[in-house]
Amino acid sequence: MLHSVAVPVIDGLAVFEFGLLGEVFGLDRSGYSDLPRLDYRVCGVRAGGAVSMQVGVPLTPQLGLDAMEDADVIAVPAATVRPDEEYPPELLAALRRAAERGAVLLSACSGAFVLGAAGLLDERPCTTHWRYWRELQRRHPTARVDPEVLFVDDGDLITSAGTAAGIDASLHLIRRELGSAAANVIARNMVVPPQRDGGQRQYIDRPVPEADCDALVEVLEYMNGRLAERHSVEALARRAHMSTRTFARRFVTETGVTPMQWLTAQRVLHARLLLETTDASIDDIAASCGFGSSTLFRHHFGREVGVSPTAYRRSFARDDGTRHGEDGPDAIERDRDEPLAAHA
């Protein structure tokens, strides 16, 4: 469970990436939601020592690096990229200790260079801003740097691409640890999409005409509003006024996934919310999300989320007396779910 987040800051701090971490993890939202307030700590190499920001405004963290020692998550914001040996050695040592004790490490944009300088990207999948990925790969040749994706979740290591991708990665971590409802509350108040899949591309590698972009947006809204219905690529292409081949190609260029992969991800996202906030049975959720059968639902849910629907419900369902007890339908579903979770 996520309780505390420490944000180490150094000279050359990027204001947006620092701000987004505070927006996602640092605000008290108890006035309009039941989200728990996280223990949010901004840490400097020296407590009370001013840190320069890229916009020319200094920042003075009140805590030192010792505040990182028991934090659940260490979130490293972007900063001016410098040679590995110029990153503060005290910070690199603190990051290595955090990794050794099992803390989750999250980086925004060029924050990945700090993790790399600490030796924490070796043999790991990761990403950074597309402008910097070749330099990150050159410095750390065993790291598996993906220059296209928005973020990479490798369990206790989450790295994200430039600027807004840090929001996506941070909301992904909230969703992973606190559930979809929590991520949706934060996203709604930030006025950002609640989920952009990590595999979505950082940028469009081929220009898409404006009219076609509008057509794809309309198709995405159409699909998202009719998750329970069956959709074919051919029918969606007709709706976008494109040939099937052109539609499929442009869809992948725009989103990084095929139409059916995108639709499945949205169905799973909606199913997560239903598992958290309703008492609906597994069969009913499967039908309302368009999976056709509970078996197919379990398969796709396990592949996307990593656990079975019932295991997810036990972890994240709202405990307000509206759900079935241990002797209700979920108890019946549990035995059918658990073997599938092992194969997820």
C-alpha cells in the first residue's frame, strides 16, 4: 500500500515535472473525496539548502536525504542532464539504499538519468524523453531503453517520458496501489485523462491530417461509450470514413496499439471501476464491459492487470457495506478465478 512519497531535488530542477509530482501525490484531497493524504516529502541533499530551478526561481527543501530512508516511493523529477559523476553522490547512495530495501522508484523525464547514475537501470526496461534516449542508452548500454512509450512499469521501477507522461506514470502508480477510483478522482481534478496506456507513443511519427484526427477522436469516443457492444475494424473504419487498411494504420500511429487492443484496455479499465464500486457479479461485469463471457473476461483482465477480477476486488473494492460478504457470489467466483490468476 502507498503511504509515503519522497521527492529528492537537485540543482537544475525542472519546474513542471516537480510540480506534477506534488499535484498527484502531495495535495490534501480530503475536502472533496475519501482519498487518504499521503506523507509527501521534498528532500534536498542538505535540509534548508537552496536548489536552483530551470526557470530561475530557487527552491528550499526543508528536509534532507534522511527523509527518503523509509518512504514507500522515491519520485525523481527531471533536472538538467549532466555527466553521471556530477550527480550528488549522497543522493545516488540514498537511491541505491532505497532500491535495496524494495522502495518503488519513479522517474519523470530526465530523472531517469539520476537513476542510471546510481546504477539502477542496468538490465532493466525503461524510458525517458525521446530527445534524450540515445544518450541514456549510450551511458547505460545494458539498460533496455524504449524511446517511444509514455512510461514503463517494471514493478519497483517506473520510468516515464517527457513532461505530461510523468502525469500518466504517476496516475498509473496511484491506480496500481490505490485503485482506479482514486486515480479517477485525481485525474478529474487535474482535468487530464484518467489513463493513457504506457505503450502509447510519445509522439506521432507521421503527420495525420486534421480531419482524420477528428475522425479518430470521434471513433474513440464512440467505442468508449459502447463498450458492451461488438465492434469490428471494418465497421469502425467506415465510421471514420477510411479504408480498413488506412484506419488500422493510422490508429496504431495515433495510439500505439491496434483498435481491438485499445478497446480491450478500455473494457478492462471500466471493469476495474465496477469491481471497486459496485456489487455486480463477475458475469454481469463481463457482459456490461463487452467481454461476452466471464472466461474471456478473466483472461483479458488477468493479462492486463496481473491478478484475477476477484483478487482485484478483494484488494480495492469500496468497503461501505454494499458488497456481498464472504458467503456471497464473490466467494463462489473466487475458486474459479484463482487458477487463472496464476497464469496471468
